[in-house]
Amino acid sequence: MFKKTILCIGAGYVGGPTMAVIAKHCPEYKVVVVDINPRRIAQWQSDNLPIYEPGLDEVVYIARDRNLFFSTDVDSHIASSDIIFVSVNTPTKTFGQGAGRAADLQHWEKTARQILRNSSSGKIVVEKSTLPVRTAAAMERILNSNDKGIHFEVLSNPEFLAEGSAIKDLEQPDRILIGARNTESGKKALEEIIEIYAHWTPKEKIITSNVWSSELSKLVANAFLAQRVSSINTISALCEKTNADIEEVSRAIGMDSRIGPKFLKAGVGFGGSCFKKDILNLAYIAESYGLTEVSRYWEQVVEINSYQQERFVRIIVTSMFNTVAEKKIALFGFAFKADTGDTRESPAISIAKSLMNERAILSIYDPKASEGIAFELADYAGRFTVEEDPYSAAQGAHAIIVATDWTEFGSYDYQSIYETMEKPAFIFDGRNILDHHKLFKIGFSVHRIGRPPMSRLG
Ligand code: NAD
Ligand code: UGA
């Protein structure tokens, strides 16, 4: 009764939301999302979805059990599908050649072999995961070197959604990019993928390219976005030395239409599962083609990101009389950005670890990321607590550190919080989101990123 069956392998932050939106807009397609992680699949089938993402529940509830299904049975769903999106994780390699920089493609290659094993007819295989440029060539070789006489067409369709705004980004994308081979079968497959997105995306926003440009564009988009964050963060350091104000500088340069206002927010540095891994991968690819200068250029973006976090911790320790040992410090925010429970590569991790290495005792509060805290800080058990509310986190603390830009952090009763804290009480706003003048009036010493401190201590 369905026109076609779409399968997505990998039910993570990308696979789940993307397929839910496709299923919502394309009721004539059957959309199945599979994963090897049974817990994740059970959560997708429940009222407690595995990821927090504004608007996600509504979209899933519209389509689930109508034309959207979740399953752990990867093999049989491969056999019965026409189009397969592959959205498995592609983390940085931790071993062997390219360790710490290259993408680990073992999940991806295993998936390709699994597709081949379970297919008795040709299929369209779509790279949804972020992959090194020219990965599709390797995939084509694995898939098409078969003796079953069947042909697989490999396309690239990278995902540009950001966490916290995934549903909005999927519903109203800036663009959909699809890379395909310029062959008869390539063009036919391309039309089939365009047809899916055309259900809700204006045609002019669906752009096509060759496969390699599509693969590379994804890495480059992330590299450019991260580069803007690192660029503004270097200037925040200069602002702190010169009494220039980073918010004023960002506003002034962002009004130049050639520069634009987005991604100019200075802070504790970028986190998330992708920026660092994708830039390191881009740098590694450049180096593997002998382009050492290109590689070094992009590596600097990651180095500046670490520098910004180290700098922030240095300011905290120095301001607190050069010692935080055995002092209680409240950490507000652990997710890598607001509106997500995701803690992967969060700047809060390195900040928390550095402070605990200085023997601080942390009490951590995050509205959605409690689960990730214990996981990320497992080696530091006993040196931190996870709190259910910000008021108990700050009680008896010498300082509050804001590590995530959750809007709710601006709405607390800081007068009451101040009264329960040790004095002098410090706030280190690593995201420049609080009302600093109000906090200073209450009695806090306030430290900001890229702006002069408001210190009561002379
Ligand atoms: P994720 O870790 O949340 O999800 C990946 C899922 O794939 C996991 O649930 C894992 O169990 C599953 N998986 C791994 N191997 C499998 C196999 N052989 N068979 C079935 N399932 C398997 O990762 P993610 O954040 O969704 O990212 C997926 C890809 O999308 C990555 O390449 C990433 O770079 C890219 N991407 C991520 C984002 C983002 O915001 N998270 C945005 C754009 C692109
Ligand atoms: C990013 C890209 O924005 C997406 O387009 C891409 O699809 C995705 O990576 C991916 O490939 O995984 P995401 O990491 O979810 O999305 O979130 P962003 O909004 O890009 O933020 C990344 C980090 O940069 C966060 O830690 C955020 O706080 C920080 N950031 C962002 C700043 O410090 N300042 C800014 O001005 C903007």
C-alpha cells in the first residue's frame, strides 16, 4: 500500500528527527529507522524519546505507526527497502593510522557490507552521515563488486541541522544538498531523492552537485562555522586586555552585510559531536594530499577552541585568589549548547575537569543533560554532585560558572542565590547571557568573556 520504502540505518540525533520529518510530509512512503542499539529503538517507540529536541515529540507522534516505524531488525528491513539512508556515527579514529584526526569509517563500511549481504535487488544508498570526501567511491566499490548482478547507486545528501533547532532546520532548511553521479542511473536516483524533499521544500532550495562536492561541502560548512566562533573568541581575549567590549565589536562587524551577524557570539568555545571531528578530518584529508599549509590553517581553529577553555579556567582560578582547592563551585549548564541534552564534546567537560584537577568540588545543574554528566565525568566520581535545581547547586558555593546558554539561567532570583553563597561571591558568565549590572549591584564579582570584569575586590 506504500509507494516506496525508505530505510534509515542509525537512529541517532540525525536519523531519528530527519526520518520523522520525511515521514510526516510523505505519507505515501513507508519510513523505517533501524539501529543496533535496542535501548534507543525502545525509546523511539515510547513516550520518552531518546533525545531532547524542541518540537520533536509532535512530529514523531503524527507519523509513528502510520508510516514511521522503528526497529532493531536491520537485515530484513534492508531486504525490503528501495532507498537506504545511512546515518551511523562517524567518530574520530582512536587507533592506528590517522588516530585522533581521521574519521573512523568502520561502522560505515560494516553497514555497506550488511546492505550488500541482505539485498537481492539494486538500491539507492544515501550518505547522510558526514564523511570524508571520496568515501562514496569506496562504498560503490564494496557494493558493486557483487556477483548478484545488482547495481547500487551511492548518493551524498549531508545533513545541516543543528541540535536544539533540528525540527525547524529540517522543516525550513537553508538548502538541501544532493550529490550524484552524472550517469543515467545517477540522474534517475537523484530525481527520486529530490522528489522526497520536494514534498515540503521549495525547489530552488534543493541544490545538486557532483558527489565529491557534496561530501566536501558538509565538512567545509562546519569548518567555516567553527572558524567564526574561534575567530571571535580570539578577539574576546584581546578585548579583555584593551577594555574593548566583545559584544560591541560583534554587533559592529556583524552589521556589515558581507560578514553577517550570526555565529559571532564569544563564549567558552564550541562543543558538540561534529565541529572538532569534522575540522580534524578536513585537516587530515588536506595533509594526506600533501597540502600541509591548508591542514595547519584549519587545525588552528581547534587549537584556539582549547585555548579559549584553558583561558577561561585560568581567569576563574586567578580571580579566586589563585586557589579553588576544596571550594564548592556551582556549574550552571553541562550541555554543549542550549535546548539540547547532548553533552558530547561540551566545553563544560574540560572546564569541569580542569577545576576538579585544581581540587574544586563541583555541584552541577543542567535542565536537560543530567544523564551525560555522570558519564562524561566518570573518572572524577566523588568530586562532583549533580543537582536537581540551580538553587541547591549554588548553596554554600564560592562561585557560579555559566557554561551553557540556557535562557532559564537569566530568570533566576540571584538575590536569594547570593544570600546562600560564600562571600565574596563570584559569577563567571562563560556565555555572556546574564544581566551583569544587576548581578554586580546585588554584590557579586562578575567576570565576563571579552568584557572588563566587574570586580568588587579592587
Ligand atoms: P548518533 O551517535 O546519535 O547516532 C548514530 C546511531 O547509529 C547510533 O544510535 C548507533 O547505535 C547507530 N549505529 C552505528 N552503527 C550501526 C550499524 N552498523 N547498524 C545500525 N545502527 C548503527 O550520531 P548522530 O549525531 O546522529 O550523527 C550521525 C552522523 O550524522 C555523523 O556522521 C554526524 O557527523 C552527522 N551529523 C550529525 C549532526 C548532529 O547534529 N548530531 C548534524 C549533521 C550531521
Ligand atoms: C553544527 C552546525 O551548526 C550544523 O549545521 C551541522 O549540521 C552540525 O554542527 C553537525 O554537523 O553536527 P551543532 O553542533 O548542533 O550544529 O550546533 P551549533 O549551533 O552549530 O553550535 C556549535 C557550538 O558552537 C555550540 O557549542 C555553540 O554554543 C557554539 N557557538 C555557536 C558559539 O560559541 N558561538 C556562536 O556564535 C555560535
